[in-house]
Amino acid sequence: MINLTPQHRIFICVEAVDFRKGIDGMAGYCKNILNLDPYSGAVFAFTNKRRILVRLLIYDGNGFWLCNKRFSDGKLKWWPQNHLEAGTLTPMQLQIILQQSDPRSVKFPEKWREIN
């Protein structure tokens, strides 16, 4: 199981991605299309065109994790529509998205202190 912590950087791909790609294809997408390093340890989140699946790509220093989640009750309830929404998501908000909720509707406690 992958545990998302406040230290994880989250990158959300707003556009739909072809999920026929495997680990190498998804890592190549991060590098060539998103201009980000797939080996950075960040969490890369993608969805498909029909919004029925979410895929996470994570490098843990020893290898890649490629995780899929298919929603049993149909389509994903919420996904960022633009880069501004996607760029501000925290690991906690990504977990809320994966539980089929809109992170904009959840009230979070104030941060006591930023983790660097």
C-alpha cells in the first residue's frame, strides 16, 4: 500500500491520458509532455478520457509503482479542470478525490507549521 504523506509533491495531469501505456509510457509522458522528472519521488496522477479510472505513478527510489483505481459507482466525481486547480492540490486532497469527493467542499484545519 502506498501512503501519501504531506511531504509528497503531487502533480495532476489535467488532460486525459491513454491508459494503454505501461510504466515506461507513463514515465515518458511525465518527462516529455509534462517536462517533469518521473524519478523525483513525486506522485503523478492521471485519469482516462471517460473518467472512470485514476492512475498514480510513483518512483520510490527502488522502482516504479503504477496504481490504478476504477470506481465501482461510475465516473470520477471531481477532477481539476485547469492547471491552476491542479497545481494547488495537496496529498490530503488527492486522497479525497480518490474517495470520490470534491476537495473544494471539504474544510481542512489550519496548518500549524509548514513541513519543508
